[in-house]
Amino acid sequence: EETKLQDQNEEPKFSYNIKIKDTIQYFIKYDKILNETTELVSGFKRNKLYQVVEIVPPIIWNITEETKKINQHDCTKATCNFRGRNYIVWFTTDIQTNFGPLKLNGLPGLILELCDETKEVMLSAIVIKQETKPINNEKSISKIISRSDYQKIKTEGAKDLEQSLKQLSTKMDRQFKIVVSTSSIKTIEMD
């Protein structure tokens, strides 16, 4: 998202970049029997929550011979491409699970560290603890929707933001202009 403040007769004198981070995720739940994930996410309007349900997409992993220690666990490096990003992950077979963060599933152990090749997305396990009670964060959910419906909601939200900024420009002095572009909004899942 980029906003420029400029005199209409000259090159831009001031330029402000507003970056919107994809930090709307609250939790991901995985159902092994149905092979689907459920995410609790918020829309652009803070009071709107959605439960986004989708079948887990298959991931093709390349497990390498490289190893390193993370939190006293022997880890192995693996790579994959998932929804527009190339990921490098480190997983341990000390903790038996095939579910990972950000829907990165299918490895024979827990992912303790990951980053995409551009280093825009980076996660690292700090504390690992086994929870005996299920986490239930669903009490305030307003609507169950598909991933494609949620993508439409995000696109509409970006357009609403763009429109609000354009309306703000009408309240500025005549010699100033605000140029808005939401076409470069990036999220973790780019596809």
C-alpha cells in the first residue's frame, strides 16, 4: 500500500508508505479425519471474525541431508513451495507430528523454524509444550466461510481502504494529492 502526498504541478515532495501486515491469524486447527484446516481470522473490520475452512492442500517436500540443533533437538532441513512462497524449514522427528505452522503439513516431525527465501515470513519455536486440554477459541465466531470467500472479503477490504484514503484526499488542500495503490498488498499465502 503506497500513499504519496504531492503538489499537483511538481514531482512528489513527500512520500509515505503505509504497510499493512498480514497479522490477522488467531489459530489454525487441523482435523486429521476430514483432512481440513480451520482458521479463525478477522476481516478488515475489527469486529468481524470468520472461521475459514478448507481441505489441506498437498505439499511436495524436498528433505535434505543438512542438520542442525534447535532447542536441544536434532533438526533436518526441508524445502517446499506453498502458495507462492518458497520455504526453508527445520523439523525434528523427536516430536512426532505431521502438522506444522502456516498449514505446512506432511513432514515426519515438528517444524521448529521456517522462513521463506525472501525472509518476509519467519517463524521460530521459542517454547515447546504439550497441551493436554484442547484449545477452543470458537465462541465468538460470526460466520463459517471457504478460503475463496475469505479472499474476496480481503480484496473488498483493500478496496474499501483505498476508497477511504481517496475520500481523505478530498479534504486536503487543493495543491496536494494522495495517490493510493492497494495492488501490492502481500499476504503469507500469495496464491
